[in-house]
Amino acid sequence: MQDVRPLPHYLIQRYHGWRATTYAENAAWYRRLAGEGQHPRAMVIACCDSRVDVAQIFGADSGELFIHRNVANLVPPYDPDGDYHGTSAAVEYAVTALKVAHLVVLGHSNCGGVKGCHDMCEGHAPELEASTSFVGRWMDILRPGYKRVKEAGPADPLRALENEAVLTSLENLMTFPFVRDAVAEGVLSLHGCWNDIGHGGLEHYDRKEGTFVPV
Amino acid sequence: MQDVRPLPHYLIQRYHGWRATTYAENAAWYRRLAGEGQHPRAMVIACCDSRVDVAQIFGADSGELFIHRNVANLVPPYDPDGDYHGTSAAVEYAVTALKVAHLVVLGHSNCGGVKGCHDMCEGHAPELEASTSFVGRWMDILRPGYKRVKEAGPADPLRALENEAVLTSLENLMTFPFVRDAVAEGVLSLHGCWNDIGHGGLEHYDRKEGTFVPV
Amino acid sequence: MQDVRPLPHYLIQRYHGWRATTYAENAAWYRRLAGEGQHPRAMVIACCDSRVDVAQIFGADSGELFIHRNVANLVPPYDPDGDYHGTSAAVEYAVTALKVAHLVVLGHSNCGGVKGCHDMCEGHAPELEASTSFVGRWMDILRPGYKRVKEAGPADPLRALENEAVLTSLENLMTFPFVRDAVAEGVLSLHGCWNDIGHGGLEHYDRKEGTFVPV
Amino acid sequence: MQDVRPLPHYLIQRYHGWRATTYAENAAWYRRLAGEGQHPRAMVIACCDSRVDVAQIFGADSGELFIHRNVANLVPPYDPDGDYHGTSAAVEYAVTALKVAHLVVLGHSNCGGVKGCHDMCEGHAPELEASTSFVGRWMDILRPGYKRVKEAGPADPLRALENEAVLTSLENLMTFPFVRDAVAEGVLSLHGCWNDIGHGGLEHYDRKEGTFVPV
């Protein structure tokens, strides 16, 4: 491991700050969390975007939210082909081992992954169409969403595609047998929401309205 | 989307708390982040575990850390087979599009994914060996690490395997051409660390010592 | 007071959320409650259990319910021996000073205190029989209820003992002269109910049926 | 149980409202709480006063806070005399069985119990001095606090006595061997705070300042 370097100094300094304040004030809780294991109530699937702080938005304390973050908060369809599936593994662990009660897909405004998908589907991003592009192939999950947006022709197609990223993930979640069964048994519920980064807004999907509405 | 429900009330109430405090105090910054896009300095690859709060440990402000979280903070080897690769897509986006300067793999104590891998490799978790187990197949990434631990025979094999999860990910990161190139050019550095949940400790990999040492 | 620490950060953040939403929307009411004093219509005696949220179940607004919570929602018999009696003091204050119209004893399913009493009475919890065990001595209040359950031999003895915890408390309430007098004058009524945590059920005692029935 | 009546209709109607909304949206969580038992992070000792909604102020979800409420949020000194001690039983259960990480004593403004204690100590409430007064004997716990206030001669003696109610409880908590031991081991921390009902304020005890300061 000749290429591994020590942590940058600024991260070490901040860690010591956290250790001396938040950790020190909550040491008993951290020890208990270590001893008893985690019992999170919800899993949140969010984007890796540095501007989306899931734990803060949902006022979450250590131990409350099992958080998976990937590009554009996507869930691929069920496909047990024996290969590596990081997102599917996270969902399986949350639902079958941790038995979370809620699965929340959190999208957001200004999403670079969604914009890349839009550019690619419009033919403006040939580099993403290359078979070797991991981002391009990952965003293929959202192609059906792109088609729906194209047909609907909304005023703000990027915003519409961000919503589709949430809805597509929710649809794909229901293709997993263990998700479908838990929902049918009433021990798991699915939720979709979208965060407006600039305005600090939060909307969630309302199935009666068939659209996203402010919470 | 008949199965999608409104957000649980307690999350909505907490969101309003965040909106009225953290967001309100930093609205100018959030608006600028929305307008200018993100420019995170580092990417962190961490576990989904609800007890690991990456942003808090590293004192990160909105916009600072591009965070990918999956089960056991693993990175699979480079394999551009045209399939969905969420982790590889996140790394590609961080390194080639966002041009982060640091790639930090953050492991942690009491990791359920690592323990599952250990049980599976010891033959005590047949359900994880099933070809349909997403968690089992995902943890296959760590099998080479298990073999190294088995040969070394350390006093605490789970702790050793948690360290191997970090080192295996770092090794696999170097199999990605765009990571290797960025490291060679000196525009990207790799870092490995491990968080002790109960004691609030943080160790990082020291290449001279060939082991993890407290920061 | 060298051992007292500041409030944990997560509670402070949530408090600010409450301040900015619920309090802000109802400031006039809170100010009036502070100025005029409380005039609650009912007192509820419930368990400390974190899963029983009295105010939510009864849709109570600030100022409506005077709430005493102790282990297993028990009321000891009348015994003015000059010692500290927290439960008796709460009942006395509610009935003679606040003149509440209703006294509601609320039991619940999965009650750890009731289970402890059952184990103790069956001889399976010697640590609760120690004279220094506060929980054991407190649960002695329910020993007569245990005997009735033992004689009746119901299919679900724990559920039956949870009901007895409510009935024993109601019986003991009637040993207080000021309770008995207020009931006789028709200015106070007693009520017993039981909450099924998992199913969200609520049953109340029906004196005609001599048992608990769903509301 | 001839004196027990059905629940008042208005409470039944509100219960159905809760069942149809909050419960329905969170049924999976309630079922899991019933199945797995409670794991509350903190115990709160608060007043029965109908104007203090502990769960709301601390944004608590079902399962988060073990709540004991008595008149004036008092804890008596350690005294294992084999008698009924509701408050001591609740503290013992929280610390030794549930292993909560935080013990929060929450006082409040306009406290009728504290005012009664003040009147009694000043000789203006002879009815509370009767040996048969449960409220009077319960408020005896606060007599040492009254003496300290009297000596200090603050501008607002009632407010000062409300603070003393919190501090006296914290001092008495430290007379319990199992509390003292858990604090010494670093697995339990004590906190004192005070809620201004009319203004929605919250102050906590700052040991450096030796007084209560806004959070």
C-alpha cells in the first residue's frame, strides 16, 4: 500500500474537534450503540452530492438512519445474477437484517448525475454513452424516466427528471421480492422526497395528487 | 405508485427544525452552492451503518465532502462490463468530473457487513453463500482480505477484517485507470482510516508502519 | 454540581425545531396558558415506557392532560404515613387543586414492569425480591393482581396481568378519601384503558361486561 | 369495579383520529417497537403539568424517551426501606435495565408544585403542612432548596426555586449507587434544564457558570 497517505491535517484537526465536543458529550450513547448494535428506524437512499446532508435535514441522531448514497439516488431493478450489486445489498441488509420500517428515497435539485443522464439521452454527452463509462451505464437506470419526461414535455425537464429518479427507484424497489413482501405485510413503507438545495425546500410524493408537494 | 406513502410526521417536524435553524442561518451559502455547483475537496467512501456520521466526524460543512456509502465501505475491482456499478460510477464521477483531491475510505468497528463476511467464509452463514444473496455476493469482494487475516491469525480477527475492508478497497481503487493516473500525476491522494464507534477513536493507515495508528 | 453536563446537541437542535414551528404557531396559546395557569380536564396515569405517547394517542393539546407516568401505571393504596408518595401527591394535586373531571389509568401491551412482576411472583426473578430493589418493591403493588390472574388461569397471563395493573390502580384510587368523595359527588369519574402498542389498539374497561373491550 | 366508566367520547374520537393518521403512517415502526422492545436513549424526569409536552419539545419519536412525570419533577434521596418508591423504581429501571445514556431533569416556569412549596415554607399554606398532605410531604424534598434560595435572596424567588427543584433532583440522583456508578463509568450523563412555558424558552444548567443559561 505504497500509495496510501496519512489523513490530511485539516481532517485530523476537525476529528479532534468532534472528539472533544460531540463525542465527549455523548460518549455513553456511542458506547451503548457499539455494545447493542444499531436499530435504525429508516433507511435513506440519497445522492453522494456534497450539498445534501441527510442526517441534518432529518435531525437524525447517531443510530437512527441507515444511509446508502450513490450517484443520483438510484436503485437498479432486481437482478440476482451473482455479480456485485452494492445498492441491492444495502437494501437487502436494511430490510431483511435490520428490518427498517421506512425506506426513503431522497432526490435533490441541481443533481449533476441527473443532468448527465439528460445530456446523454439528448445525444449531447457521447462520452457517457461509451460502454466503459461507469456513470453512463449507471444512469441507464434512469432512461425509462427520461422517456416519460420527454413525452410529458414539462416546463422544467431537469426538475422533472430529478423527480423521475426518485419514482424510478421506488418502482424498482418494488421489484425486490423481500421489499414487496414487507410492504404487503405492513412492516415496511416506501417514501419519496426531493430537496431544493438553494431554498432549503422539501417536497414529498403524494399518490393522490400523483405529484410532489411541499411537506 | 400506489405503495408510496407521505413522509412520517416525525421526519417532517425535524425537517422544519432544520429549515428554521441550520438552513436559515446558512441560506446564503446554500443558495451559492445551488448556483455555483459543488466543489468538494474530498470523496469519502463509508459504510451505510447508522452509527457512522461521516459529516460530523470530519466536521464537514455542506459542499465539502462527496460521500458514497455502501455496506462495509467496499470498492469492487475495475470491471467495465457495461453493467450497473454504483460504487465505480461514484468514484468515476468524483475523480473525473469533480476532480476531488482526496479519496478517503472510512471503515468502522462493530461492522455487521464485515462480521457477515467472516461468518460466511468460516462456513457459518450458508444463507449468505446462496447465489441470490446480494449481501453475500457483495461481501465476496472481501474474500481475499479474509484469506490474509486467516493466514496472519491475529488476536482479533474481526477487527483485522475491518482493516482489510479498508485496504482491499484502496487496492481495488488503484485498479481503476483514472484513479491510478490521477495519483501518478499527484492530483489525487488515497487515505484509509477506521472509526472505533464506542470509544470515538480514529486510526489511519500508516504505510511506514504497515498498519493502522491513531491520528 | 460537577457531574451535570450540557444538554446533548441533538436535543438542542430538535428543541429549536419545536420552537420555530409548534411554539411559533401557538405562541398566543402558550402565553395564555402561562398567564392563566392550567385547567386540565383529565389526569392520565400511564407507564414511563417510551412507546406510549399519551398526548398523541389522546390528541391532547398543551394544557389538556395532567399526566403522571411511573413504572407500569400503578397507584399504591392510600397510606398517609408522612413519607414521600409521588403518585399519591400527583393524584391529590389533580383532584383537590386542579379538580380534574376524569382520572384515566392507561395500561399497555409489552409492559416490562408487568413482565418483571410476573417473573418475580413466579420465582424467576430473585433480584427483584431483594429488599433493596426499588422496582421489585414497587411491583409489589401488583401482587394481589397476580394472585387473581393465577387463579383464573387465562390463555395469556401477561396480557391479563397488564389489565390487572389498570384495575388494581383503579381499586386503589378508590381508597383515597378525596377520590371517593369526588366520585360520590359526581364531579369525578374513573376510567381504565389499555393500549396495544404493535397494533395501535385501545380497549377500555366495560363494567357491564366485566372486561376490557375495544373502544 | 362499579365506579369505572367508559372513556369520555371526546377521547375516543381523538384516539380514532390518531389511529387513522399517526398510527396508520407508522404501523411498521409500532409493530417493530412491540416486537423488539424499547431502546430509549434518554430518561426525562418532568412535571405532570399539562403545559409541558416533553415529547414535543424534544422532537421525540415513539421509543426514544423513557418519561417519568411527577409533581415538580422531583427525585427523593436514595432510601431503600422496602416501601413503595415510584420515582426511585423508574430511575432504577431506566439505568439498570434499559441502560439509558442520559438522565434529563426538566423543570418549568409557573410550576404549581414549586409555588406550593414556597408558600408552605413561608408559612402561608398550613394545609400543606398537615401530615396527611401527600403534596406537602412530597414537596418536603425541596425544603433544602428553599433554604438556599432564602439565603441567596434572588429577585425572583419562585424562578430560583424552580431551578432548585432541578438541582435538588440532580443531587439526589447522585445519592443512588447505580446512578453514581454509571456516571463514574462514563455510560450515563446527567442534565438539568428549565422550560419557560409562555415564551417557549429552554435553559440548561452550565456547571462552569454555576447557573442556567439559554440553549
